Amino acid sequence: MKKSLSILSLLSLCSLPAGAADIDIEITNLTHGSFFTPFLVAAHADNVSLFASGEPASASLQAMAEGGDISGLVADAEAVNATLVTDPAGGLLAPGQAASTSLNTDDAPDNTRLSIVAMILPSNDGFMGLNSVEIPSEPGRYMFSVNAYDAGTEGNDEILGGGAPGDPGFPAPPPVMATSGTGGTGVAADAEGFVHIHRGVLGDADPSGGVSDIDATVHRWLNPVVRVVVTVN
């Protein structure tokens, strides 16, 4: 009986499509006082990327990086048959907190790359980006330290605003508003025009003025900002 079961198990493994993956993903916010908007987690083909460093951001990336809206990137990913999970944290991911999810690409074995994005708050157009990393084929636990990027679509003025693409300022949902200032005159006015590693926020210590509405004692951060652990089953 044991021999028969072993043969059946071997036949089952041999029937899996090449490149198929069953993975668990844990995303941890490593910052002291920043939040992340809903994440997009996508397994996709190796000729697909959600963004490219040194290149202008797409309109979909801009919407995510400036206001946390992942709907455009979801549509882009669905159009190329990506395997998706959206908002695994069920809203904002708070400092020091983690969110978990799973992906299975048995039905899409060409989806061998993993990308994860979410806006970092408070920031004008900052986002964390795990960009098209190869999903390991061997069972095990793999850790990735993820940097923050600047979409380059908006000047980093660091003042409160609506967060819609093209509008100055950063959105401030209640947890962010609770530690944000007002009355800032603005830090930087010009957009860089291309995606690049974020240089971090400046902030200040003046809650009712100064150059920034970001509290430097709470919200300043250094890379990496997120840890992603991928467990291949």
C-alpha cells in the first residue's frame, strides 16, 4: 500500500505544469511611523513589470503612488493574465504590522515573477516596490528587503492634499492625520519625471507651520521599508 501511495504521489507531482507555484507571502511594515495603502500582489510572466526604475511612471502607477488607488494596476495585470491578490491587509498596514496571503499559479504556469506595490503614507508619490522577482522553484522560505521608490510624478511638497493624480499634497486618512501638521509652506515643487529610489521625507518639528506637514520625529524612514517573506510549498 505504501508503494502504491508513493507512485500516486509521484504521478501527481509529475502532472504539475512546469513553472506552477504554490506560495505563501508575508508582508511586514518595517517603518516607525508610516502606513501602507492596500497592496497589490501579482504573479506574472517574466516580460511584464509594474514599473521600471529610470523610466516615467505609467498612469496606473501614478494613481497608486499619489493616492493609493490600485485599480488601474489591477486592470493592467488582469489584461496579461496575472495571478492577483488585492488588499491582503484589509486596509492600511500600520507600522510594525504584517499581512499574509497566498498565490497559486497552477492554472498560469508562465506567471513566474512576483511583484508587490503599495503607496507609503505620508508621502507625495512614494511607494514600496518588489519588482518582478523570480519566484523560487525549490520549496523553502525566502526573504526580500524592499525599498521605497518615488514615482517621479509629483513634487515632494510634503503638504496635506487630496492625493488625486496631478493634485499637490499627500492624502491623510485618520491614522496619518493624527500625527501630521498643517500650514507647511512646501518643500519641493518639481516632479522628477522618472521612477527612482525615494530619498525619504524631510519633515519638520513644527505642527502648525514650517516647510512640511510631515512630522520628522514620527514619519522619517530609511530603506528598506518592507520585508517580504515568500514560502514555497
